[in-house]
Amino acid sequence: MPNTKLKLVWVGLKIFWVVIALLLLAITLYGYDGEEYSDIWIVFTWGMLIISFPAGLLVSLIHLILNTVFSVTIATSYISLSLEWAVYFVLGYLQWFKLIPYVACTLKERVMAKD
């Protein structure tokens, strides 16, 4: 019985996380004013960094490397916002709903094997 409740909670958390990510995308696309250097990316980036932390930091690191090493600046557009959202989403989803459960299961098996 507790295992079923845990699975329901896990599915609920997964749905909640996906809904928050989709809401961030919708707010970002709705709030984008069409300007090349729109400030909506601030809300978008912080929101996605929070829900995909720490894996989402890779996106910021890539931006930093592109800007400092290669002097590449990515202009804000619907396409850039959508692609960046997809990267944050994939990284966050894989981290929270694939990697963490795998690590937890592996650690649990190792502890059980020692006993």
C-alpha cells in the first residue's frame, strides 16, 4: 500500500513540474514584446533555472562560453526562447525523473545487499 501512495505522489510531482514548465513557456511567449533584447528572458531564465537546478546551470554555462570565448550573443526571439525552454525542460526532466530515481534505486539496492 505505501508503495502505491509513493507512486501516486511521484506522478503528481511529475505532472506539477511539467505544468509549471509549460506555464513558464506560455508566460514567456505571451510576455515577449518582439524586441531583440527583450527583458522577458529574465523571468524565463530564473524560472527555468529554479525548476531544473542544478542541471539547468549547463544552459547558463553554454551562454557564458558562447559570449566570452566566441563573442556570440543570442538575440531574444520566439525561436530562441522555445529552443532554450526545450533544453531546460529536457535537462530538468531527465535529472528529476530519470537520474534521481535511478540513483535512489541503486543506492537502496546497495544498502539492502549489505544487510
